[in-house]
Amino acid sequence: MAQPTLVSNGRHDGRAADALRPIRFENGIAPHAAGSTLIHWGNTRVICAVSIDDVVPRWMKEQSVPGGWLTAEYSMLPYSTVDRKARDISKGRLDGRSSEIQRLIGRALRASIDLTKLGQRTLWIDCDVLQADGGTRTAAITGAWVALNLALKKLQSLGKLPQWPIVEQVTAVSVGIVEGRPLLDLCYVEDAGAAVDMNLVMTATGKYIELQGSGEESTFSREELESLLALGRTGIDQLVELQNAVL
Ligand code: UDP
């Protein structure tokens, strides 16, 4: 099979440098979860589901920390990648990359919520990649925020939530420099060819929650960083509208 390549503007699919891939949400994909969505982000697809446990972690009880907790798990299904990815359970250990990504998702979502308004409960955010084509962590965060809102709306409709706990709208997008050009929202082929690769986790009001940026056998200047941040912000603004539309 021929290797996929980048077209002349550095993009795999001919998109404009500042264009996102087509994104849509399929809410209610996991009916037993309190809230769920399947986020379709180009050819990346991630199931995001929220389950609610009416207990808090033992450390919170021991330290008398008020309110609730939110934690996340991330995994790639074996058939989400071109070559089958063995399940962590069959290897007997959690993959380092998955561990890093699930901690990122947890931090991102905890920044969106006032945990003291949650009551004594734990929210489990499960993000399972159905199809991977770059940007699975940013899709997971963006979808998880939608699933979180659906779960909390359900809790509220049952009269179990005296105060609405969401304080920030959270979304995430990737940017990078490919063939010398800053690009928004890299697919796998673009990501693999990127000299600089960055993930932005931001609020709807333009505040940063996390920036993960690195030169891949390369360096980047302050000016390039600023152009990537500006490009990322245009993506975040569009994602905020898409999240609002589906809620
Ligand atoms: N990927 C893969 N197998 C892996 C890890 C990654 O096929 O074990 C691919 C997948 O398409 C993923 C992309 O490489 O989306 C980029 O991976 P990265 O670690 O940068 O995370 P992501 O961009 O998905 O957040």
C-alpha cells in the first residue's frame, strides 16, 4: 500500500492551515453511563463516558476534604490503530503514554468544575479510542467535557445537585509546525511529519489549563510559539461553539 503523504501546503487532506477537521458529537452512545458522547473528529473517534459513584476516595475522607472527586481513564481499543494494539491487561501494565494522557484528561476536567459543589461523589471519566488518527487526547478532553455536562444535567434532573458545579468550559486542540508552516489540528500523517507538536488545553474565555509543546528533533522560536498559540485559539473558539451547539 502506498504511504500517505502531505500535499504541497503541508496538509494531508488539503485543509487550510487554520481549519479543523469536521467534528461532530453523538450523545448518549453508552446508555448505562450517566452521560456519554462519541466524538467524531475527522478520522479520530473517541467514546467519552461518565459514571458516578456515591463515594469519595479514601484520602479525601482521611484528610476531611469537602466535596467530591473527578478522575479519568484513557485507552486505545486494540483495533483503533492500523496495527493491532495489545490491551494493557494482556501486557500486565498500563502503557506510559496512556497513563500520561489520562492524568492530563483528569487535570483538564477538574479545572472545569468546583468539586465542593459536587457532593460526596466521584465522577469517573472513561475515554476509549475507537479510531486513532492523531489528536486522540484533545478529542478525549473536548468530548469528555460534553459527557460531563450531560452527566451533571442528569444528576440535577434527579434533584441530587443543589448547585451547578461547572465553572469553566474546557476544550483542547493540537497545533504544530509542518514543513515550516504552523498548522491547526494535526492528523496522524501531519503529526508524524511535524517539527514542532503542541497540545493546548484551554477554557472558553481563553485561559490556559495546560500546554504540551515540544520540538521533535528540532527547536522553535518565541515568534513561532506565539503563532501556534494564536492558531490554537482560533480552533478553541470553534470547538467551544460546537460543544455549546450539542448541549
Ligand atoms: N498512535 C498509534 N499507536 C500508538 C500511539 C499513537 O497508532 O500506540 C498514533 C495515533 O493515530 C495517535 C497518533 O499516533 O492519534 C499520535 O499519537 P500521540 O501520542 O501524539 O497522541 P494524540 O495525538 O493521539 O493525542
